[in-house]
Amino acid sequence: MLSHAIRFICTCAVFLAAAATASAQQVVFDEWRYHQPGDLLYDEGVHTAGVILEDYSFAVIVLDAAGKNTAIGAVIPGTEFEDSISSTLTMTDGFQRNLTISGDRLRREQPKSDGMVSYTFSISEEDVEFFQAALTWTLQAGDQSATFPLAGSRDAVDAARAAQQISADGAEVRAEWIAACDAAAGHPYDTESDAPGVAWSDIDADTATEACLNAYAAGDVSPRTRFQLGRAYDKAGDARALELLGRAALGDEYPIAFHSLAALYTASDYTFRDLGRARDLLEQGAALGDTVSAYALGRMLVERDADKDRGRALLRDAAEAGYPAAQRIYGAWLIDGTLENGDPALARDYLERAADGGDADAAYALAQLYLGDSGLDPDPRRYLSYLKLAARRGNAQALDALALD
């Protein structure tokens, strides 16, 4: 347990050193947190709670997967190791609980971060209770010391314990949470998943986030669950979506994750807008066979007049693969002349496929096609039929049109 905790602590020290120079605004200081996927102090396979100080010292409590051992460690400023350290808990009534740790009980390591040292030792369940009830914890190592506030430690450690319990519940519980994550956050056009998926507009952010976090806690760190947690984070407006979707795409090469990550570089609050980066990601997703990436790339090429012929081919292929948004856009652009001189008869075929696939906007476009202004003969019956279909699926223009009729 101590060796795992030491590895974890030394790894986190590297991340925090980078955060100090790159993105310090992402760090929450002086408050204990249960570490979840996407957090700087998260590590797969362990359940942890910890606190970071403004000088990037940090303390962390690490639970093993079985919940039988607990370690506490801290990374503090310093260049020399001490053979023993003093641990002082100051309670809310001013009483101090002092412990000296030395010998085989104490592990010392040099993190890969200049001017920092780490100390780790095992603690009992009684010690954990004292930590949760105390006001501050001071670690003294010779002339080196750090004092960590313990605000939020009770909730943070309890949350880590709850996650550990989920992991201890076994394969059946893990399968249940994986299925719940699939149902709440799966993408309907994810070729790597057999789950039916859920449309973006229908995702309940709280339900999806809870299900996928619990799948993680249960031990499922598969690329699909990582992607779906990133999708749930994004629906919740959680900036950790960038980390999760980035790992799912660039680390796991999970095809549809490239589209979701590209969307963040197109328009999100989590990172800067970079259409060149978005295009590169869509190229990678399309190369891996993701229909949604191919559609988005084709649309980008046509709209930006970058490579209209290739864009048309990508859109057509995505439409033929059954992606409703591609069918709708391809059909609409055949009508208005964006793609060559227009072809209303062919447009009708694609729009019908999209409408049959549940696309409300395609149903509305079909209704307009049957007004007779786009090259097809007027058909009032079909016009009204598709207008009603579009309205039932929530198209605002169809709802307005029916209110006026």
C-alpha cells in the first residue's frame, strides 16, 4: 500500500509543478477534495482525498482498492530528508495530538519536482477519524514544515470511502454501473458501443455524471466509459470534459471522441477556439471510421470553402451511412445550390431518410419542399404531414406555422 501511495504522490507532484506554471486557475486551494477523473490529483485504481496549498505543497489520504489499508502522505518544500517526522493534529478545541513517525513506518521519496520532498506513512482507522475531526495538520521534518487546513476532509474522505466500497462490491455491481453509464451518456452513433445511446438534448447531466463516475469507481476505466464521462461532464458544463475527452481521443484513439473533442475547440468555455486544431481532430476521427467526425469535417470543408468536392464526398458518405444530420444537411444543400446546381428530387430522398430517423429539422425542410417552390410539384397533403411530424418532434418553425394555419 505504501509503495502505491508513494508512486501516486510523486506522480502528482509532477502534475502540480506543471500546473503552477501553466493553468493554476484549475487548482482549488486549501480545501479537501475527493479526487475524481479529470482532477489533477486523480489516479486510476486508487481512491484518494487531498488538499493543495498555494505553494503547491499537498497532502493526500490514499485508500487501497480493498479498503483494508490507508496511507497519508505530503509533499512539502525542502531539499534534505529527515529520519523522523512529527505529525500534529490540532483539534477544534485547541487540543493537539502529536505523533512521531520514523524507521520502517516512514517512507521518504524525492518527487520529480525541484525543492520538494515527500513523506508517507500508514495510519489506522482511528487516525483517519482524528484527521477528519481536526482543524489543521502540521507535518514537521527538521526545519521543514507545512500546515494543512482540514476543512472539507470529512466529506472528501467519506466520498473516497464510498467510491472504494463500489469497487469492492464486485463484477455484478460494476456491470450495473457500466450499463447505467451507457444508457445515460452513450452516443447514438458510437460504432464502438452496442448501447442505443442518448441524444445530446436528452442527456440529464447529473444522472449521466453519477453513473459514469460510479462505473469508474467500480473499476471500469475503459475508453468507452472515459469518453462517456467526458460527454457527461461537457453536458454539465464541467471543464474536466477537456481532460477526459482528450484522453479518450488522443490516448485511447476512441473514434467518436475525436468529434467531441473537436467540438470543444470549435465552441466551449474550457479552451480557446482553434478551428485548425478542430479540423485535425476531425481528420483523425474520420480516418478511424467515425461517421460523426466525417460529417462534421465534410460540413467544415464546404462551409469554409476549403475543399468543397471532398466535403461533399464526406457528407454523402456520412448520409449513406445513415447519419440523420448528414442526410439533412446534404439534402438541404442540394436544394439551395450549395452543392452544385441543386437537385430537389435527390434532396427529397435524403431528407426523407433523415426525417424517418427522427430529425425534426429534416421533416420541416421536407414540408417546405412540398410547397412547390423548390422544383417539385406542390403536394399539400405531404406538406401538412411533414409539418405535423416536425412539430411533434419539437421544430419551432413548424409549431409556429401550425399555430398560424
